[in-house]
Amino acid sequence: VRFQPDFQFNSRIMVKFCNFLMGFKGPPMKGVKAEDVPGIGVWFSPEDEGEKKRNPKVAVMYLHGGGRIMGLYSGGMQALFCSRLVKHLNLPVFSAKYRTALIDPFPAALDDAVDAYKYMVDAIKKEDPTATNENIKIAICGESAGAGLAAEMAQRLLDEHDPKQYPLPVAQLLLNPMLDDRTSVAPKEYPANHLIWNHHSNIYAWSAYLGPDHKPGQDELPKYASGSRRENFEGLPPAWITVGTLDLFCPESAEYARRLKEAGVPTEYVEVKGAYHAFVTICEGDEPPMVELWKSFREFAWKHLLDD
């Protein structure tokens, strides 16, 4: 890590190139089927549900990573990772489309995520006439920027909640989340270079996401623009958070987990020694630390999605 090249996502050319690479089509894993919902996202579901039929009222919403400036909800990379989620949980996963910040800054991505969540609720009710806001269970999951958006979406859904309109998420599953704009303006506090995502990329991404009227690190930002800026964490959904010790986002993830616990939110924080940013999506999953990580992830998700 110390001697890795200074690879940066800090230009439109680099972002377009990465989106081009991520846009290559690819099928889901064997045993997983994909169904596109034009303009909204893609459902990934188990092909064979086995002897025990799944509960149609239970699902996972997934938001992709990409620093809030790039990334795609579909394509081979997302098909692969969402397939892993389906196989680990044996539940349908909806990969939601959201706008990215180089064209549409805050709050476009958050608006899209909230709309996708409400679409999921409506889709579940359409599939199962017995589904109600009282018995639908959706966990919101995200990786990197998508995890930050998931946390911010949980905050907004809580604040705007009308129990007659839609249910609240039952859990947050946050994988190396991008939560705090202030990290990008404090490089002296985190002197090490970082694989995959570093300070140069972070300041570029947050600056683009916040738009021309706001800057990372300024005293006040619009509500829900940066998840860690929230003062009151009470009432938020139970959270499972993982991050690697070599990740730029490790300190902010640990602090977010601490504040959730302090507010009485059931929280599990899993820090993986020696892991870098996006390790959850990059690693195959059969390495011993990853086996334990996915076991913890699965047990937490099932506890809140499947237990009565």
C-alpha cells in the first residue's frame, strides 16, 4: 500500500473510462436470474428457491459504489456482486439506479434512491396482495458511495416517515461506507496512501457531489448531504458496518458505528485487519476472513429480515 501508484479518480476522463469498463455486460452467477426494470433498476433473484419458498414480502435494496461520481447499477460487475448477495442471503436483491454527481449533484442520487425504495414497496404489494406496510421487510445495502447513500436514505425515510405510505427499512448493511465529507479536507490526519480510493479522489468526488454552492468541510451542509453530519441517530434502523483497516473510510466508519451504538441503535461493526477499500466486492469470498465476514453479514441480515 505504501508504494502503490498514485491512482486517482479526479477527472472526467478517468470517470468516463471507468464507467466504460464497468458497463460491459455480464450475466449473473449460475442459479441467479436477473430482471430489468427500465429506468429504475434490476431485480436479482434465486432461480431455485428449494423446498422452502421465500417470503415475497422480504427483499434487499442495493446501491452501487463509485464515489458518488461514477458506477452503474447494471453490467457485469454489478451482476456478479448482486449474485453473491443473492447466494449469501437466498433473497431477492434490487440493484437501484441513481444519478451520479458529475452531471447531477446532490440531492439527485438521494432522490432516486428514495424513489427506488418506494418502487420496491409498491412492487412487493403488487406481487403479494397480503403485503402491507406492517409486514414488508426491506434491508438497504450499499457499498462505498452506495453505503453512504443508504445511510442518508435511512435518515431521510425516518424523518419523512408516514406509516400509511411506506414501511421503514428494517436494517442498514453498509460496506466500507463513504459517510463524511470532512475526511476529504483533513489529509494530514490520515497520512498513509490508500489503495483504490485516496484523498485526491475523495476531495474531487465530494466537491462534485455537493455541487457549486457548497464545499466539503464547510460548517453547514444541506440536510442528508453527508451522513455523518446528522446529530440525532435515535430511531435509525439497526446497522451492520464493515470496513478495512487500510481504507480511507475506516475512521469515519468506526465513528459512525460508535454514534449509532451510543444512540441505542443495534449495531455490529466489523473491522477487517489489512483490508483495503472495496475489498468486499473485489475478494472472491473464500478467504478465511471473508468467510467469517459473510457469516456475520448473513446472520445480521437474516435476524432482521426473517425473524418474526
